[in-house]
Amino acid sequence: MKLSKNPEVKRLLMIFAGIFILFIAIAMLMIYTSTWYYNKSVQYNNAAILGAIVEKYPDAETEIINQITSIDTGTAEIGQAILSKYGVDDENQLFLELDIVRRSLKVNLTLFLLLTILISSAFILLFIVFLKKLYSRITEVTKYAMNIQEGNYTLDIRDNCEGDISILKNEIYRITTMLKEQAESLEMDKVALANSIADISHQLKTPMTSMNMLNDLLANNPTEEMKIEFLNRIRSQLTRMEWLVVSLLKLSKLDAGTVIMKKDSINVKKLVEKALEAVSIPLDIKMQLVEVKGDGDLNIVGDFNWLCEAIINILKNSIEHTPENGLIQIEFEENPIYTIISISDNGAGIANEDIPYIFNRFYRGKNAREESVGIGLAMANTIIEKQGGNINVVSQQGKGTEFSIKFYKSVF
């Protein structure tokens, strides 16, 4: 935007022009008042002299009036000589000719106006230079904002100068940095969402393909035994799909922040017992032994149901990777800093290259079963982190795996 078209500049210049005109009007009024007062003084002096002369010489009234209204040079010189005779010279003269006074006043007024115009012009020039510099910086900020709007976050508008504009620049740059981080985070979320949708599609596609094949086989009128087997396999795939959908719904609620975690006092032993009830059938099927050790009075703060869900998912992972007649140990204890719950097994263990990724959604390690989805540990990690805890894993192939859940105590 040009400086002359800027409404703020126009308004400011109009105010300055108004002040300038007012200043000229006041100056002219003062000069006019001074002239009027001087004329009155001269007129009063002339009237006093006229009165004194006419009082003694009444017949000279007309001649004296003519001399006052039209000054004669000769008589003025005679009068000046008489004034000098009595000590009234040029330095302490009582009055001057009105025309000379008026000319002097006109010259003074002209000089005053010229000086005012020069000072005002200089001020306006300096003011315009200041405004051009100021609005060039504002224009720079505007262009920077337009670049940000177009998604260009690479420019750096910061400066180390003083003033409100510099403060504004630095604040805008700080906000730009935040927007850049948010944009990058959103982009990462979009990529993650796309990957998750692809993984979900793949996970649902597998059981659906299997059920379609089983349905085709049922359409060929197999024997009763094969029908029962096919129906059981379809039921198994439906159960798997149901579990996947329910788990994804739980994860989406956790991600969206719609789940409000309670902060109740939870007895750790009861929490573990409740989680073991949910996996008692697979434990019995594989004839695995569970050992629980810990203080029965130990408590933590959290949401009982969601923490139970997290421990169930960790136990399912341990049961899945522990052989028949294997051992699963659960221990819990506390210290001044945190409360820890450890779940360990003597199963096949996790490969070292898989450990950094086992809490990622849909990640399947080398030792994962074919029907494994890779969502249980991710859900457990999310639930525990939402309640202020963290989970770590230590594993050695051929010897087993240990999951450690820590809940840190409040400082206050």
C-alpha cells in the first residue's frame, strides 16, 4: 500500500493540517489585535494633541485635522525639529507614521508566515520519512504473514532492534514457529492415519477373505462334520473381527481424549487378580502356572477398569509367547519414587530388532503368530501413559520377557 493511500496516514496529515491552519489563524488574530491596539494608541495621542491645540486656538481646528489625515513632509520636519529641541528624538519617539507601521507589520507578518511554512514543511518532510520507514516495516510484516498463509514457514522476520514493531516481529516469528510445528505434527498424523487405515483394511481383509472361502465351501453341501468345522472357523474369524473393531474403538477414544481417566485408590493385588480372571481360560488351555508376589496392601492411583485392560493385554502377550506348562510371574512393590508391577515369562522372548517397535500399532514381530494383529501392547502402552505411568520391556530370546510398569508418586 502506498503511503499517500493509507487511511491512517491521511487522517494524521489532516489533523496536522488542521493544527497548522489553526496556528496561522491565531497568529493573524494576534497581529490584527496588535495593529488595532497600536492604531487606537496613535489615535488617542492625536486626539489629545488636537484637543489641547483647539482649546487654545479654535480657529485652527480644520487645518490641524487636515494635517493629521494627510501628513505633509514639510510640516512633519518642522514638528520633528521641535520634538528634538525638547529631547524627543528617533530613539524615544512617541509615535510613527501609520503607513510605515502598517508596512512594517505586513513585512513581519510575511516573514512570520514564511518561517511557519518552512518549519512546517521541514516537520512534514521528517514526518513522511518516519512514516515511510515505519510502514515499510509494517509492509514487511504483512508480506511475511501472507507467506505464512501460503504455507511458507522458512522466512525469518526476527530483528534485534528496539520498539513495538520489533516486538511484534519477534512475537509473530514465535507464533510462526508454533504453527510450523503444528503443521508438521498434523502432516505426521495424516501419514499415521493413512498407514493405520491401510493396516486396518489389511487386518479386516484377511478374516473376510477366509470367511468368503468358507462360505463357498459350505455352498457345496459338505458333510455335517465339515459344516461344523467351517462354521466354527467362521465364528472364530467373526470373533477376531469383533475384537479388532472394539480395540480400535477404544484406541480412537484414547487418542481423541474423550476418555476421562478416574483417579481412584486401587489395590494392586485386586487389580492383578481381576486381570487374571479374564485370561483364566487360555491359561488353563496351555496349562501355564502363574505366580503372584507382592504386598497385599499396596495401592496406586488410577482408573481400575482401564488399568485392568492394559494388564490383560500384557498377560495375553505373555500367554501367547509362553509354551505349555510355562511360568508367568507377576510381582509388585514400591519405593519412595514409584510403584512397579512386573510381568515376566519364560517364553521364546523378543528379537532385539523388534523391541523398539513392539508398542507401535499393528507391528508384528518375528515371533508373532499368524493371527496376531499387533494392537494389544499398543493399547496397553497408551492406557498406562494416559495415567501418568510408563512401560518398559527387557527380553532375551530363548529365556523370556519381562514387562515393567511404573507409576510415579506425586511430589506434593
